[in-house]
Amino acid sequence: FVLNRPEYRGASILITGEKFGCGSSREHAPWAILDMGIGCVIAESFADIFFNNSFKNGILPIRLPKEQVELLMKEAEENPGTPIDVDLERQVITRGNKFSIPFDVEPFRKNCLLNGLDDIGLTEVKKTQIADFETGDTHTT
């Protein structure tokens, strides 16, 4: 397994092929990846459930065209000691001055990742509005 190789131990970005996460219909798949220290997965495509569960668990899944994924894989193989940087705020992947690859992420999901908000955190952000609602007269006749 590539992440067991010394030059890739401690990696926080996983670059993989198409349809990543297929067959994983539970949150255990992103949990396992997160437990390995992976915070970003770059792939040509993802299984929908895996893609959505990744965001819910603080992992950034990035979809890129095949050519760009292959470029990143080649760079990682040829220069394993040189980091690939993923800047979520600017939505760009860079490798020093060698290249800059933009990526898309929905604004709501970007905000959640940047602010560490999961489903519970999103609820807590609105606790004042929830408390106001609960103290109001919510009964109608």
C-alpha cells in the first residue's frame, strides 16, 4: 500500500483514481481515511455517499479532470519529498512554483470546512435563534 512506503508516511493528501469511495455507503470509510491523517482526497470522481460524508467529517474531496489527477500523481511519484499544497480559502492546488490548479467547492461546504462546522456545529451556530423560537408561542389553534 502506497501510504506504507516511508516517503509517503504522514501524508495528508490522497491522490487517487476515478470512482473513489464506491461501495462505501457508511461514514466508516471517511473515518478510516481521517484516522490515517488524510484531510483531502483528490480524484477524478467519487461515489456520491463518500463525497457527501467526507465533507460531514472534515475531509475535502476535490474532483479534477483525469489529466490533472495524473499530473499530481506523477509529481508525487517523481518528487515525494516536495509537498503539494491545497489552499481551500483560495481554492487552488500548488507545488512550489511548478503549477497551480484551481478547484471548485460549494461555498456552504467551504465555509463549514474552514470553520470546522459539522452538523452539530451548524446547529450550535443557530442556538440563539433556536432558543428564541422555543421561548415564543409556537402553538396555534
